[in-house]
Amino acid sequence: MARSLRINIAGGWYHITNRGTERRAIYGDERDYRHFLELLGEMRERYAVQIHAYVLMPNHYHLLIRTPEANASRAIQWLNVSYGVWYNRRHKRVGPIFQGRFKSVLIESRGAWVLEACYYLHLNPVRVKALGLDKRGRMVEGRGRQAAGADQLRLRIKALRAYRWSSYRAYAGYERKAKWLETAEILKRCGGQEQLRRRIEDYVKQGVEESTLAIIKARVVLGSEAFLEAMRKRVKSLSKEQPDRKVMERFLAIPRIIEAVEGICGRKWNDFRDVKGDWGRDMVLYVARYRSGKTLKEIGEAVGNMNYKAVGKAVERFQHRLKSDTLLAAQTSRCLHDLSFVEIRPQ
């Protein structure tokens, strides 16, 4: 299966979601929920990511964020790793708690797309079978085949307003917002607190199958056709098909590869650049061989006038070592994972 595309753009809006492995719970009690929220605040400080909305469900979470620094992937990777390590230590368990990579949807900032994503996100606590708002229930009501009774509507509104692990309560004025939560932009766009509350609660009462909101589940980009076309031109392709993705991933700058390897081995490039057989140096050459789009000669020149034959032998040596060294293989996979997103910055 092709890995989902990462598009990091300066000033970009994103809907981020991640689910527990095998759909298991990622929050065991109130302390878990609260610690995750504390990490959101720390992520805001570390990465200058603006957090505009959130919903924490028992086995998954949703975030609506904006990234002035084009660093959505780095920020969310830090969040997931930090929470996973803390959760495992607290609950005395091992292994990943999240089911693969998080999903990221880039949202067009113009028009109503950001607001629609915000509405969709906040509806999650009530989109459940018990309230008649699971997928089938929304379809039935949306087509006018069945209407919710007054008692059912009251239960839906009560559940929405009472859900503690969502930013909806802060937006609707039912509690004070966290210092790190940005609400001014969304409230300005929708016309104020009362308008936002009415719009979201109307969705709850109607039980409609919102066609616009449903798109967010399946797309890498949420927006107009013009926006999608603009993104295609910026990154060459938004296709999730593997051949197109390989084209996008292959051409990485050598300095970016070096930076990623430095982060994994904990050393500066100049400390191991000229050390023959050093795994850090050989990892740089190996990744560059398959991800930079450069020839062996060009790679050698880029890393410090290294002979192309020496580059080829180092790559071959590293490939052979990967077959028997499981730790090195894991470190290499981590390096490739860290490089598996596309950064877009203003022209």
C-alpha cells in the first residue's frame, strides 16, 4: 500500500488525525487525556504550530492546525512519539500505540473549507450509533426517510455540550479556553460564538450526511479544484499511486539527507564525514544514492570531493550490512520515514 503523501506548506491549514493500533484505546483515563492536552500546549511552544481545534476520542484524535513554519510533519511526529513513550511508561506496556502514520489533509484557507473542517471535527463525539448519528443513521435522516424525535435531539445536544475532551466547549462559551488554543480566527470567519454554536448544533439536530465534510476522510487536499490544481503544480503530483510518489521522494537535497542522519546518530556531519566505514557516513551515501536523483559522481562532489568509486563501494557495503544488522536497518527506516514528506515554501 502506498504511503500517504505529506505536504508541508508555510501558513498551511491541516486536519490531522491518528488512530490507536488495532483501533484500541489511546486514552485510558482522565490523566491520559490531560497529558495529551499538555503536550499540545508544548507542541505550540516548540514548533509555533497554531492549534485551532481538537477532539480527543477514546481510540483516536482530531486536530485542526495551522503551520506558519511549514513543519506539520515534524510537529505531529514529535507529538505522537512523546505521548507514546509517556503512555507506555505510565501503563507499563511496550510497542506502538498508534496505528501507522497519522493522516494529514491540507485545507484551502480561502472560502468555507476551514470552517467546514472545524464543524466536522467537533461533531465526532456525537457521530455515534447510540445517538442515531452513525453513518447509516445520518444517511437515513439526511434523505428524509426518518426524523429524530425530540428526546433524541436533546440527548445529542447534551452529549455535544458535555463532551470534555473537545475544543467545542471553549468555542461555544461553556468553559474557558486553554491559553494555547487559537479561537479568534475561526470565530471571526463564522461570525462569532453564537453563529458557530448554532451551525454545529444544527448539524446535530438534522443528522445530515454532509457531503462536503465527508470529502475530508478520503483526500490529501481539501479545497476547490483551483486549489488542488495549484498544489499539483507546486509538488508535481498529488497522486497517491506509488510510481508518482517515488518520483516525489527521490529528489532530496543532500544537506537535507545529512541533517536527517545527524539527528539519528547524534553527531555532526563534520565529525564522521571522512571516516571510512562509519555507518553514519555510509547511511548518508546510501540514502543519497536512492533519494537524491544524483549520480555517484555528483554525490561524491556534494559530500566533499569523494571519488565516485568510493561512493559506490560504500553504498554496496552499507546494503550488505543492512541484511544482518537489525538495529542499523531500523535506524535507516527511521531516516527514510523522517524524509518521507514534501516541504513547500513560498516562492
